Amino acid sequence: MYSDLLVHDMGAALGDRMVQGSAQSSEWRTMPLWRMAERTRFLHDGRALSVTQAITAHGGQAQASRDAFLALDSAGRAALLAFLGCI
């Protein structure tokens, strides 16, 4: 499934000014990564048109993961995206 199903702070850039229960506007539950190849839009509101856009939009608790993705060379990024079924 590749998800912890927990709620994480994704940073102000992904906030939508909506509070749901105890989750603030920038806090989102980690979506499972299964069936990624069938999706055409990403993030909680569909604003990202690619997995790369979705990854690079993350901040907050996901900042280190975003930075690690950006630090990969092109072969490393391609391998990760192929693993996710996105290329």
C-alpha cells in the first residue's frame, strides 16, 4: 500500500483554509500509492498534473522527502517514477 495512513502537515502551500475535525488546513492523510498509473491528477485537490508536481509541492513534514527527490539525478528520479508506475 505504501502509506502510513497518518495525518501530516504538508506545509502552507498545500493548505486550503478548510479545517476538518482536528486536522488543520495544511494537514492531510497520506494517500496510498497503489494504482498511481491510473491517476491523472494528484494531491488532495487534484491541482498537480504529475507525480513530480505533487512531490515538489510538498513542504512541512514532507520537506525532507521533497528535497531528497530533488537531489536525485535524472536516472534516480526516473527509477523512482517507474517504480510508482508513473512513466
